[in-house]
Amino acid sequence: MGTTILVAILFTGVIALLLGIIIGVVSKLFSVPSDPRVELVLGLLPGANCGGCGKAGCADFAKAVVAGECPPNKCPVSSSEQVSSIARALGIEAGSEFRQKAVVLCGGDVNQMKMLTLYNGVSDCVSASMIGGGPKSCAYGCLGMGSCARSCPFGAIEMINNLAVVHAELCVGCGACVKTCPRNLIKLVPADSEVHIYCSSPVKAPLKRQVCNVPCIGCRKCMKSGEEGQFEVDGFKIKVAYDHQPLPGAEVVDAASCPTGCLLTEKQHLAIERAEKPVVEEEVAS
Amino acid sequence: MEGNTNYLEITIGAVLVYNFVLSRFMGVCPFLGVSKRLDTALGMGGAVIFVMAIASFATSLVYQYLTTEIEFLGHHLNLVFLKITLFILIIAALVQIVEVILQKLSPPLYKALGIYLPLITTNCAVMGAASINAQEGRGILAATLFGTFSGIGFALALLIFAGLRERLELSQIPRPFQGMAIALITAGILAMAFLGFSGIC
Amino acid sequence: MSERVIPPKPLSFPGGIHPAKDGKGLTEHKAVEKAPLLEDYVVLVSQNVGAPPKVTVKKGDAVKKGDILAEAGGFVSAALHSPTSGVITDIGEAPGPMGVNVPAIFIKADGLDEWSDKLPAGLNWREASADELKSRIASSGIVGMGGAAFPTHVKLSPPPDKKIDCVILNGAECEPYLTADHRLMVETPERVLAGAAIMGKILGVENIAIGVELNKPDAIAALEARAQEYGVKIVGLKVQYPQGSEKQLIYAITGRCVPTGGLPMDAGCVVQNVATAAAIYDAVAEGHPLIERVVTITGDIVVNPGNYLVRIGTPVIKLVEWASGVKSEPRKLILGGPMMGFAQKSYNVPVSKNTSGVLLLGGAEIIQYESSSCIRCGMCVRGCPMHLSPGPLSMLIENEKFDLAGQNHVMDCLECGACAYACPAHRPLVQHMRRAKAEIRRAGKK
């Protein structure tokens, strides 16, 4: 009995040793030079394959980082700790710190805009925008069918009252929604910005007033109450100068008292949309 | 042992009647995991055929030796009880070696099969094929044939299922059934369909 | 021109539908009326496929009727001419037929309606050279008036490796409700025939045919009466939608197939609308650029539906006024026909070169359906004139698998609407196809 156990152990051990040696020899003989650092970087990346870095996925990005083609901070999803750990592992510079987030620059929910036409087609913004510019009255506003929300790999966009609202704490700034929006309403802005002008319509103020209750009419009140250079004129509307430091804070919104209510902090914007009555049945005037 | 082995029975039986996934319910994990797209299913199917064939060949070789009685230091020993341990060892090592060699010699084939090979290393279908061969006491040729055609059977089931799942993905499915739920139901119906082959051999 | 001289059945194409209500009876016996002169015109700058023309006038300029407002912005582009004499009041934006605001030129008419003295003299087309004729067509801003608005001179300049051996004129007018082309053929067949002969001369082609659906016997008779002297053949076609689509028309008349992704020239054909032919005749024989066209204003709720010869740039609201308004509140305003036309948000959309009809639908003509899941009945497959499978394609597109949709030839879709008309589940199939085509084109550009 004892011998059987001994022999079994010996037998298995010898075979295992043999196979191990064979594998060792074979992998030496047939070794393909590969960079272990790629695996290392890949392990440190979030692995969401969102494509926010502009590469085909995390593996592709890892290769590019190891090859020195792009700095590790190009990954918009990784936190600064993750980026610096990648940089430390490779012994390279992390690149300058710049985090972004998306914001939908439109405040035109169903309560603020008119529904001009009866639309019962495909519930998708890209499809709707190709049919007479969609049902909402403003030809530049959010179509409210949630294409961006569906494209977001992180579930950071919520549709409230037919308006897309980005939850900044969930957004990593990968830009998938920016590419999806047929109206180009979504912009990537610095992550620490909190005040936005929720309007993207380039038309003249009276025309905007006809179609929307909360347009930017270009009155420049915000420019006067904010610091020099915090806002800039962009055609018939004002926009926040996101590359200017310091960015406007909540006190600017209070001081400006925007007459249409399109200058808001993110928190205010979300609170307004949340407070408004959800639309039960859309009453459509033909 | 052999002599009157019916090779036709082994092959057709392995593909259709005793299909590894749909009748023996082995290898269900990769069957569900890699059947989302037809092209990956094709790659996985190819890899399984390949691995099952060489694994069956190698294990039957070893098994031939195991079944003979060994005399060791004056003791007569029967080491058949070691077969599962040894099979695992051999299959894992074999797949590892093949993967390394493939990577060097045939990069395109490695690209097609490479990511699936480690998945199969400890797949129960491969183990099962070796085990069944040992149980039935098949010779080397019969065992290799059985391994190959079991792999083909697996690939067939995988391809059919991948085709179904590509269609499933386009259909509007009630929420509770979405995803894996409807996949499992479909797999069950597919298995029932394969029941129709029973009795051929 | 084909071997099938005496067809056993009316010439047609496989697939297609026949809408139960064609609405043509409302206007087909009403003669074309000349629209009165307006005070204000809104000429959209981009009225053609291809490069938008470059505006050459500025605010405050005085223009005469037929003066150039914008020059062609490239080879695939067409010039724009003033519809009347007056003053440019503004160059800004106006609602366009696609629902978004587009650049437009605003003209205040002076009421004199004087022709410009810069216009070229009329040519005798039988004597003029092909190049002369072609440059005249190009400078007159003529585009495909059936709906596509493709610059005509481009179609008439095939690359040298493509051999064109027949010219086909589309007089099918398969869209329900529209009768503008019908009335044009009945009232001025000689303009259509001469235009066809001019195109034949430019391309050096003897085979010239006009395809007309058999529900327009008076148009066929009017054309037949004078077809001989122009060397044009009149072909009666089965009443089937979309008979007027160029690929279907080529198949029905010649039996040739346009290869997938190809153009009619790949089948040796050039297809033009009859209205385009009439415009070509005007440009050549009179020297008049394209500034007016026949537009059908129709719909059950329109008090006095009819056909009007209107200037390009006339706001649609004026047409509704001329037709004595509506009996009840319209629920849909469509530019073009009900199958392929575009629903509008505003009555201020002006008539463009390709506006063949203005359709006001209301009451029982509009039924709003809820779309449901595909029931795999195959009605869309039977209806599709391009042999596609719209149902499975729409499911691919719903799941955003545009690459697979592309592999299944979604790019061949004509957007004719036959599938959506036939679908008992009321699925918005055409909208899905449009989305896929747009996405594939966008992906191709990257």
C-alpha cells in the first residue's frame, strides 16, 4: 500500500517534471519577443474599452503608451493615481494633469420648448434629426430621445423631461456622447468647471425666444458680473471661456441673475429638471 | 479490445447522437461564453477540434501504458487510478506547448486560435473525451477519431448556437428573458432537437 | 428599344406597391394656372445636390428677372437665377425643406417683372452643337426636377468610358396625388419632346423613350401625336409605385439592371424627368433660365386643389392661399408626394427647383399608427423594388449594427417607402434605412 502511494507520487512527479522541462525548453526555443510592459500597463488600465483615448481599446492604448506614442494621462477614465502608477511602472512622465467631463449645453426640456410636430417615428436622435429636424421647436436644441444616454458606457447621462443631463460625478470625459449627438450640443469641459450657459442656438435672440423659454439671448449680464475673460461672446450668444482661469463659480450666477435662466451651476440645473413635473402625456399642437 | 470497433458509429455518434454539449452537457461554459458572435465561435470551434484531437491521442498513448501492470522494486502495481491526474497534467502541458509553438511557427493561426487555447486547457469536454476513451478502453486510432469528431460536434453546436444568438440579439425579448435567460432556453430547445438523433447508433 | 416590342403585360419591375388611394383625381383634369406675381420671394441658395452655389449678389442690389443670384460652386452644382425683377432685401436664413434653417436670398419684387437684358438669345437646337447646348443647360441652372435635384449638365456629361445608348424620360409620376408632370405632358407635349430630343443630341443617342404610366392616357395620346417628328418613343407602363424611380424605369423599359452601387450610366442610360426636359427646352429655345415650375397643390382638405406655374422662391403659404385655403385644419404639410416627400414644420418654406407638389393632409387622410415588432410576414420584401429585406435590415439597424446592414446592401435602398407602406406592423422602416445610410456614409468619410 505504502509503495503504491510512493510510486504514484514519484510517477506523477517525474512526469510533471518532465513536462515542465519540455515546456521550458520549447518556450525558450520558440520564444517570440514580446514586451511584458504592455501586459503590465493593460492591467493598470480600467479595461472599459470606451475608446475615449482615441485608440481601439485598452490593449491598443497600452501598446501606444509603452511605445511612447502617447502619455498615460491620455486615458480619460483613469484617475490621477492610476495614471501616475502607470507612469511609475514605466518610469516616464505622466503628462500634465487635465481632466474633462461632458456637459449638454441645452436647457430646453419639454416644459421649456414647444413640440411642433407629431413625431411617432424611431425614438433615436440621429433618426429624428434627419426628419425635418425633429419634433422640438428649436432646431439647435436637445432632441431628447436619449441617443447619448444609450451611447454612454458609464451610464452618466440621464434623460429628464426629454432633456439629456450629464451627472458629472459619473462622467469620465471619454467623449462617446459627443460623437453621438447629431446636434453637437455636448461639449467636453474641464472637470472642475461648474457654471455653464445651457444654450447652443446660434440664431438671433428674438427667434430663440419664439421657440424656447430658456435661451441665451446674449444680454451680457453674466459678462458684467463675472471676472474679465470668464465669458466670451460667440455670435448671438455668450459662452463660458473654459480655458480661462479661474472658472466662474456659483457667486457669478447669483450676481448675474440671468433673465432667461440659462446661466446655471450644474447643481441648479439638475435641481430644476428634477423639480419640474414629469410630463405624463405630451399635448401636441399641430 | 478493438478489432470490431465500428468507426462509423464512433464518428457519427460523437458528432450528433452523443454530442458533447447537447447530449452529455459537457463544455457548457465555453458554449455559452464564446457563442455571441459567429466568427469567434468559428475560432473557438477550430481550437476545440484541434485540442481534443491531440489530447485524445496523447492521453490514449499514456493510458495504454497505465493499464499494463508495472513491476517496481519487486511490487506489482496498477496505476489506473492516476488517470485523471495524469490526463489533466498532460492536456494542460500539451496545450501550453502547442500554444508556444503555434505562436512562433504560425502567427496567423495563433491569432485566430490563440486566445481560445488557454480557455480550453482545463475544459471538461477535453477531459471528458479522454476519460470516455479510457472508460471504453479504445485504442489509439479509435480514441483520436473520437476526440476529433467530438470536437467537430462541439464546434457544430457552437456554430448553430452562435447563429441563433446573433438572431436573438436582434429580436425584441421581454425584459426578464433578456441576455443569458433566453440563451439558456434556446440551448435547451436545441438540445431537445438533438434528441431526435438518438437511436441512429 | 428592347427586344420585347409587344409586351404581354404592361412593362414594369418586380416588387413595388399600388397605393389604394392615389388622389390624382383631385387635380389631374385641372389645367395649369399661371400664379400671380408676388411682392416677396425667398430663394434658397442650395437647391441642388452637390456643392452649394456661391452667392454673387449683395443686399440692396437691383436684379432683373433671370439675373444670376449665385454661381455654380463647382462642377456638380447649379447656378441660381432671380425669379423676378426687384431688389435684394436681405441675405439670411429661411426655413428649408429639410426642417432646418438654410441660407436664402430675399427679393422684393418691383412689380414690373422685366426680363434681364443679359440673357442669351434662343438657339435653334437642331442646328446648335452639342457643347453649345450643354453649356446652355449648365448656365441655366437646371437640376433634376423630379425630386433629386441633381445638376442636369453633370448627368449629360458621362465619363468617356461609359457608353450611353438610350435616354429615358420619366413621365411615370408614380407618386400618389401629384399631377404636375401629367399636366405638363398634356398641355405642352412639344416642350417635353423637344427637351428629350436635345438630350439625345447632346449624348449622340437615337434611342429616346418617355415612360408614362397607363393611368395617364391623355398624356400618352398628347405625346404620341407629335412623338414622330422628334424621334421619340412613348412607352406605356404599369401603374405601380415606384415606377418613376430611375433604376425601376430602366428595367421596365430596357430590361437592363443597374449594378448595385452604380448609376444609370452603368446600364447605358440617362434618365431625366419630363419637367427637366421642358426646362431644358426653355433654356435652349428661349434662353430662359430655370425660374419657374409646375407645382401641384392638393389634398382632400384643400378647397380648390390644382396645378400652378409658380416661380422658384414662392412661399408655400401663398400656394395654399391661391388654392382658396383649407376646409379643416391640416395635420401634415408635405413637400413632394406622400411617399417620398418631406413633412414640413412651417408654411414659410419656399418652393425649390425640385418641389413637384405641396400636399396638405388632414382628417381621414392621416392615421397615426403605433409601430410594433416585426411579425416576419415578408410584405416588405415583396414590396421592395430593390430586392432588399427591409424587415431584417431594420432590426439590424435598431441594434446599431450598421456594418451588417451595409453588408446586406442597405445602401441600395431608394427610400421609396414601399416597405413601410406594406408593413402591417407599421414599422418605420424607411427611417431606419435613412439612419443606416447616414451612419455608413459618416463612417466612410472617417
